[in-house]
Amino acid sequence: MTCHELGGACDKTFTAATFDEIGEMSKAHGSEMFQKGDAAHLEAMQEMMTLMQDPEAMQAWFQKKRDAFDALPEDDSR
């Protein structure tokens, strides 16, 4: 999945066997972009912070991303 597919701001690709691993990679990437002051990622993070104010909406968003991951074809690189 890409950063953008996970709610981020770029096309960096993350490859992992589980959605939880993808989530950790995405968090690490977000932290890196935050430290660099990347404006596009900072804006995406602000949108996520707003979403987190509504636990039901956040859970629905998270499930949608997990479902998208689960729908991806499995191969040796996932």
C-alpha cells in the first residue's frame, strides 16, 4: 500500500505481511516526514487528528484501510 492509500501525502510504498506491520511502517514514515516539516504530510496528519476526535469515524476509517489491505492479492512481496 502507499502512503497516500493510508491517508498520507505521497506515493511511498509499504510492503508487509500484515496490516499491523504496514501501520507501523506508515507511522515511522509519518514521524520522519513530521521531523522534516513536510507540509503535505503535516496537512494529512492534521486531517487524521481531526478524524481521531470522533472514535466511531476513526474506527470506520481504520476498518476501511484494513479491508483494502486484506483485498490486495497475496504474493511473496506482501
